[in-house]
Amino acid sequence: MSDCIFCKIIKGEVPNYIVYEDKSILAFLDIFPHAKGHTVVVPKRHIDTYFDLSDDEMNKLSAGIKKAMEKIQAVLKPDGFNVGWNQSPAGGQVVPHLHIHIMPRYEGDGGGSMHSIVNNPGDVKVGEVAKLF
Ligand code: 5GP
Ligand code: ZN
């Protein structure tokens, strides 16, 4: 997509720092990092969300995430990771080109876990929610 910042990065029109690249994906350093080595991994095809991935693209993206994590592990030696994506504005997605955040974690960095993203379970019991599936 011509006005997409991540498509511009993929095409080399906007400079970036590559962590890992292959035919299907590009992993590059986030310009406003929340951790040393904060990386985003994008499929080279412009799609908005995870729902738009084919199974083949999903497998290639997953493999690319692992390669990028292995590189980060070798270079920066973090103590752990959080890996995930913000989906849709309600989930905090700002750039509408699917991207997976890799957040290296370091002992004592003051960050939280997935559980610190939101704490709004509502008043419907888990058993009632289960019945909806
Ligand atoms: P989102 O909130 O959509 O999940 O995250 C978008 C991420 O892209 C943010 O962490 C932001 O810092 C990063 N970002 C936005 N524009 C650029 C850019 O031009 N270059 C790089 N490297 N990262 C960007
Ligand atoms: Zn794009």
C-alpha cells in the first residue's frame, strides 16, 4: 500500500535497522523502542491483521519471528521476551500493517507481563462465557 509506512520500509524508501530478513518477512528495530532491541516483524505483503494471513504466510511469519528472536538472543542476551501484536485500534494497533512486536526483557527492567495489558474481566462468570463457544 503506497501510503503505508511499513510498506515504505519494506521497499527501502524509509531507512530502518534490519534485524533479520528473508523472502517473506522483515524484522527491524522499532524507532521508539520500549526495550533494548525492541523489534517489529512484518509480512512483506500488506495486510491489516492476523486474520488476513494465509496458513503458509502464518508459518513463514512464525519462522521469521523465531529467527529474529534467536538473533536478538545471540546479540543482546536478554533474560526473556514478550512477543505479540496489537490488533485493531481497541487492541492498540496504530500502524495498519500487521506487525509482531518482539520485546526483549531484562531482569529488573520494571516491565510487566501480558496480564498487565488489561484487567477488565467484566461481571460474567467464566462458565457463562464458556457456554458461548
Ligand atoms: P502499534 O501500536 O501499531 O502496534 O505499533 C507500531 C510501532 O511501529 C510502534 O512501536 C512505533 O514506534 C513503530 N513505528 C512507527 N513508525 C515507524 C517507523 O517509521 N520506523 C520504525 N522503525 N518503527 C516505526
Ligand atoms: Zn503496508
